[in-house]
Amino acid sequence: MGANELKLKNDGDLQVYYAPFDYIETKARLVFVGITPGLTQATNALQAAYAALQAGKTIPDTLAIAKRTASFSGGAIRRNLVAMLDVIGAAKYLGVQSTAQMFDPSARDVHFTSALRYPVFKMVKITTARRISRKHLS
């Protein structure tokens, strides 16, 4: 499946794509809200969902696994979030050693979501001037 099959909406230079962030943790005691999933999170969610389905998981389990795997993933995002949450005592509130445990597939105390549930990207054109300047730099 390619990007075009995952595209939900195109509005000028804004494009919205599907990624499996549909799962809602109904027993959560804490909710973390981001702005919108990025490309890394979308890719991680799709890969996790594919692996879960290949392993014979149910659709609800697949969606939960994909969401926990991909939420706030990539680079330093999750590491920095965990460090900040641990400093302010969120781990103690949840009764865990570190908030890193809230990303475990069996975790049920936290719900991850975004103001915009699905990835939203602004498409930009690469101008001739940009190509020329890049060419001169190499």
C-alpha cells in the first residue's frame, strides 16, 4: 500500500494521511495530547500494525499495539518526554518506576492522542533556486 492509498484529504498544500492511531484507552488515568503525528510516528504505527496483523493479532489489539509503539516515538521525543514526566512525578502517580513503562504494550493507565488524530503534512515545492544552491554547495 502506498501513500496515495493512505491519503484521506488534500486541501491546497495540506495533506492528511491515515495511520492507525484510532485506539482509545478507556481505562486511562492520564492523557497525553500532542499536536499531530509526524512522518516517523505514522511509519512506526503502520509497521507495528502490519507486524501485529501478521502475528495473528485481532484488530483491536493491533490498533492498541500500533498506537503504543508509535506515540511520541522517534529521535529524542519519547526519551525527553519520559525524562520530563519522571521529574514532575508522573511515574509515582502511575505507580511505576519510570514513565517509560507507559509505552509497554500491556500498559493501560495512559491514553495517547493528538489534537489532529492523523498525520497532517504541508507540501512544499522544491524551487529551481534551491536545487541550484544545493548543487553549488556540493
